[in-house]
Amino acid sequence: MFGSKTVEIFKEIETPFYYYDLALLRQTLDKYTAELKKYKYHAHYALKANANSRILSIVKSYGFGADCVSGNEVKLALDSGFDPSMTVYAGVGKSDKEIKIALEGNIFSFNCESIPEIQIIDQIAGSMGKKASISLRINPDIDAHTHKYITTGRSQDKFGISHWMFDDVIHALNSCKNIHFAGLHFHVGSQITDYNVFKMLALRVNEIVARFEEKEMRVENINLGGGLGVDYKNPDENPISDFETYFSIINKNLRQEPYQQVHFEPGRAIVCQCGTLISRVLYVKVGRGKKFAILDAGMNDLIRPALYQAVHKIENLTSNGRKMRYDVVGPICESSDRFVKNLLLPETKRGDIMAIRSAGAYGQVMAMRYNQKDIAPEYYSE
């Protein structure tokens, strides 16, 4: 992926840093929006995946709305120029302050997850002389077959409203004077690579929409969330997820009435492959029966391996030596600060430039200053 000229530039820059391939980002957006247009679907980019200002500007230019999960994300989306009428706000724990921010911003919809939340939004909207548009986030009780920390659609997960609560929720909605019911929202997890999960979701959505409409609750908007996975093992062979198959499955299985609009909330599948964490080898340490390649990037820069046991492709960009095995670790004072164990790499030495691939999603946006480390800056291909 990286040409010799690019690697020479990397050598001159202080590490660690994030590098974004904006041409690949645009290619990904081109393919995604082509599928949206084919089916007349709508998309709201999930800011939690990557909130880098230049990334947001490019995504917005493709006509995406914003999917937010905090009041500050709502503020960021609106300040970045995203259309309020295409901005949605989800999350199980919206504070009163955050609700007011979203109401003042006149967003398209709150994705609500409990009866108490609906009642509080109703009260706050009334006190502000506003009417809040809400969608109900439904827990469809579907296992997304992904990591337990990023599965969100099972009955035991904290997210969404379960089927046995439907009658009580409808009663609560009908009792609220400052609420407009906009539709239903679903999201079953993240990094989903089993396309059958999306077929199951579409079929389950059909059942749930029918139940609400039988209760005279007109469902004008169906939001299927996000979750489509990317190829972390082979980012060069598969730099763009299979959007064509994904949307085809949805279209074939989801029942959509003429008055209904279908929405999606992509994040990872848009930005993941365009981002790489670039680092230097500080030391190669010989342990008992193994070698450690110690980088200047750590879990403070990319927490996914420590948090989710995620594995990223790691490349030594400056060595063509014979292959040897290394545990690739960071400098943070935690045993969990390890990117991968027993990785086969060209013989590695101090000063080598390392690329940790597929880091555009949940990388820079989750960075922290643990151990008082600096936040890694970003550079761009353009």
C-alpha cells in the first residue's frame, strides 16, 4: 500500500501518528453512496467511529447525515455543517443537558431506549416549547456473532426496547404531549461479517413494524443502524466492504411501504481502511523463547487490541530481512499493552517504521493521555 516515497516521508516525521488515505476514503464513499441511490436509502455517518475534522468534512460532502451518541457529538455534527434534519441521537444514558442541546439543534430524531427516557424528553421539550421527534430503538434479540463487547442486539444487552415492553411503550407515547413518533431504530452490533445476520434483522424488522402498525402506530422511518464489518486480515485485497451484497440482502428481505424511508448508520465500513497508525521501533528486547518489538505507539493510541482482543495487520515498512517472530508491544505500563503475539515479521531493529493497518475506525477517536502520553497527530495523503 505504501510506496517508497511515502515511506521516506514517514521516516522524517515524529512518530506515532495517524495517516489517512483520502483517496481510498472517497472511493469507499463513492461505492456506498452509489448503493444508497440505487435503493433511495438514507445514511447517517456514525461520528463515534472517527470524528477527525477533515474526515467529517469529506463524509458530509457526500450528503450523509450524522449519527451521534452524545450531546457533544451532536454539537460537533452541527458545528461541522451536518444538516440538523439528517442528524439522529442515540444512547441509553442521555443527560438533561444533552437532551436540551439536541432539542435546541432541532435534530431529526432521538433514538430512544426506555420509557423513562421518553418521558424525560417529553418534559424537557414541553418546558422549551418544542416537540421532540423520536424513534424507538428496538432490541430485536439477534446474536450478531461478533465480539461480546460490540454485540448490542441480544435480549441480555443493555440496548433497546424488548418485545414484552411494546404495549407499555405505546401507552407512554400516547400519553406524551410533546413527542412525535418518527419510527423504529435497530442496531445489532459491530464488525458483522456474517451477512445472514442482516437477513435475519430485515425479517425481524418486518414482524416488529407490523406489530406497531397494528396498534395504529404509523412507522414512517425504519433505521437499520450499521455494523457491516471490514477485512482486518487483508486490507489491501479487500479495502472496501461488499456494499452491493449488503444492500441487496436488505432490499430483498425488508418490506418497505411507499410512505416509509429506510436509514442506515455506517461508521467502521466507511473510515476503517483509510487510516493507519504509523510507529517506530524503540527497542527489540529478547525474552525467554521470544522477542519483543517495542513500539512508541501503545494502547493509548489504539486501544482496540487491549479492549476487544482485536488483531490488526502490522507491517514493517523498512526491513526486508529474514522472517522472525515477535510480540509487538507498546510502551504503556500495562501488560495488556500488546498489539499482537508471535507475529512473523522481517528482522526488526530499532528505528524501523511500523504500520498498524485498518486503524481509521475506533483508533484516533478513542486515543487518550494515559501515562501522560501525547495524543498522536494526523497526516493525510493529500
